[in-house]
Amino acid sequence: MNTNYFSKTRILDGGMGQELLKRGLKPQGSLWSASALIEEKYHQLVVDTHLDFINAGADVIVTTTFTTRRNRLIQNKCEEHFEYVNTKAVELALKARDISKKNILVAGGLPNQNQTYSANLGDDLNLIEKNFYDQAKLLKSNIDFFYLDVMGSGKECEIALKTIKSFNLPVLVGVHIKKDGKLPSGENISDIVKKYKEENWLGIIAACVHPESYEIIIKELKNSDISYGFKLNAFKNIPDDYGVSSTAVWGKGGNPTKILGQREDITESKFYEFVKKFKDAGATILGGCCEIRPSHISKIASLKN
């Protein structure tokens, strides 16, 4: 694909995991959206949810692979499903694309491999590299590009980029930004671009972030020689220790909102206001993450060039 794809305004999808829960998915433990891939009875729900984001105006859908990483499956004692759920996620996304008969792209979502919203990669970086590689290898067939989803540090980006290099696919880099406008590692988003940008980069986005956090980095992004944007969430608050001490807590209920909460103020109209403001400031990659529904995406579809 053309690496200048995001030089024009493009719309990404919203939060698949939270949307599946709202539509009746009953997750197990902290498997979250992976439950919809393990259990065949939910496969059509995944397809239909992808389709609703497409029909709402999304130019890109992301495979439902945020919790199909090996580490999360091991935590839930179901590592044996690793190959199946990752290949099934691509299959279902492609099925939705084909049914839609629309010219949309499918991104292979490659998430952080240890702890969400954290720079902690654990003690074994070789294991992180292996897990990135093994998941990417299962996703690579028939996707248009990789999407590094919610990276917490430059080191994590570096490892992920190294592991996918042999697959010769473009990549959209998504890094998490905390309330202070920095990655969990303390790095700036501009540091990531300067240190790790390669020719196959499609752009960089702030991934699963509060609108207010993105607002802090607008000027910084405008000085980056690369397409940029966001996937905004509508969680109330992400604790600094989330993914460390809180995983077991939200896992019991199967829904991250048990501790992260849901912002009632980010209605479709308010989401549009945020996105239009950020687009006017130079963002061309516009999308949602957790708690952002097809109705939100439909509201911003008119912002496309």
C-alpha cells in the first residue's frame, strides 16, 4: 500500500472490545474480547460489529487481537488457543470487509506484550520479542498493515518494529500517552519519531488516550514530519498502577470499566467537537478506542477530505 495513505484525512474504527461487551459478549477472566474469538457463537457478533464501524464511515478496521497476545492467554490458562484466535481475528475482519463491498483497509492489531498502559516489559526482552514475532506471523497474511497498539515505551516500539521487519508490511505506530503528555516510560512522542521512524511508517498516533491528554501533545506533533492522529477513549481514569495491581480486579468482572469507569460526557456530539478541533490542528488519522461506538464514528465521518 501507499505509505502516504494517511496524508489525507482517514477515519479509524472505534473500540471493538467494549462494543462487543455492550452487544452481549460474556467474557471470561481478563480475556475480554478474546472470548469472542474462542467461542464460535460470538463470531458473527464480531463480524457484525466490524461491519457497523465500516458502515459508520471507518476507512480502517483493526483486528480484534488486543487480548489474543500470548501473555494474556497464559494468564487465563488458555494458551492453546493462541494460533486459532489470532488467525480467526483476521478471518472475521476480512469477512466483514468483503461483505461491506467497501474499499476499506484491515490493520493487524499488534498490542503491547506485557502490561497495558505500562513501560514494564518484564525481565526477559527475548520473550517479548518472540511473542511479538509469533503473533505478527499469524496476523500478517491478507492484512494491509500492522498497527502497534498502545505501546508504552520506545524500547517496546523498537522490539516490535524489529520483529515485523521481515514481513515487509507498512506499520502505523500507536503509543499510549498519560495525563502529563508523556509515554508511560517518560519519553515524549517526538522522541519515538526521531529515534525509531523508518521508511515503512504510515504515521504515529496517540493510542487509547483521553482527549485532554492528546491536547497536550498537539504542538509537539505538528513539528513531526509524519502523519499523525489518535484513537481516543472515553474511560474516566487510568490509574498509574493499572495493569500491575489492578488486572485481577477488573478480570473478575471481565470489563475494564469496573475500575476505569466510563465518561458520560463524551457523547457523539462532544466526540465530534474534540475530533474536529484536533483535525483543524493538523491530525489526519482520526479514530476512537474503548467506549467509542459506531455512532461516534458516524458523527465524525463528515470530516473526511
